[in-house]
Amino acid sequence: MKRSIMNPFSMLCSGLAIGTAARLLDIFTTNLGEVFSQMAVWILMGTLISIYSRTAKLAMANVLAFCLGMLLTYYFVAALSHGVYSMVFIIGWTVFALCSPVMAYFAWLAKGCGIFARIVSVGIVAVSILSSILLFDRLRIYDFIIDGALIYFLFFKKVNR
């Protein structure tokens, strides 16, 4: 079952759906819209997609498809709804999406054995925490939940590939 879900086409479809949902949450809710505007939640999703992919190459393709699908529909819905968005954000998130295969590769390696895998895992958690502080001013309650989930999946949850 998992193998049929973790492929680039289904990740593209998931990204399209989540991009639409994220934009609608921005429009109609304040709290959930804010959560899905933070980088930490996308780091968590990308990490989960990566570590549950069978191979590093598949992790890279899955995460890229997910991120591009999410961006496409998020800004498409923003344009349809006459939402306010900046070219700076579009460029920033596009750069993030285009760099995501490299990040997915390292996230996939994080579930390996040895010190390098642990260093990568610590780096992923550190980037998640620092992105909340540096880009969004502080850690919020949901950041602790997101980062706690990230720690659980990276350090404690076993993954069978």
C-alpha cells in the first residue's frame, strides 16, 4: 500500500490538494493559515515524504513534485481570489521548491546508520527551529508540536524501506 502512495504522481496530486487547502486556510482562518505559512510545517512534510520513500532518488522526485504542486495551486488560488502576495514570496518559495531535491536526499540519509545520519537529523531539526525564529520572529506553540513530531520521526520512529 505505502509503495503505491509514495510516487511522484501521487505526491504531485497531494501537493496540488495541500496547496489549495493552505491558501483557503489563509483566506478563511487565521490560526491554521498562519501554521501553514511557516517553513517548519513544510520541513516536516518534506522530511516525512523523504524518509518514507524507498530510495534517495525517489525521495528527491517525490518532494520536488509535492513542492511544485503545492506552489502551483497555492498561487493559482491566490490569483483567483485576488489575494495579496508578493513576488518576493513567490521567488523565495520557488527557490525552496527547486532546492528541495537536495534537501530530500539528505533527509532520506537521516534514517541511515551512523554519525553522519545523526548529524543530518540534528541539522534538519535545527533548521526547522531556526527558520521559525529567524524568519517568523519566535517559536510558537505549534512550532514545538511540529518540531516534536520531527524529532520523533527522525530519531525514534523506525522506517522499513
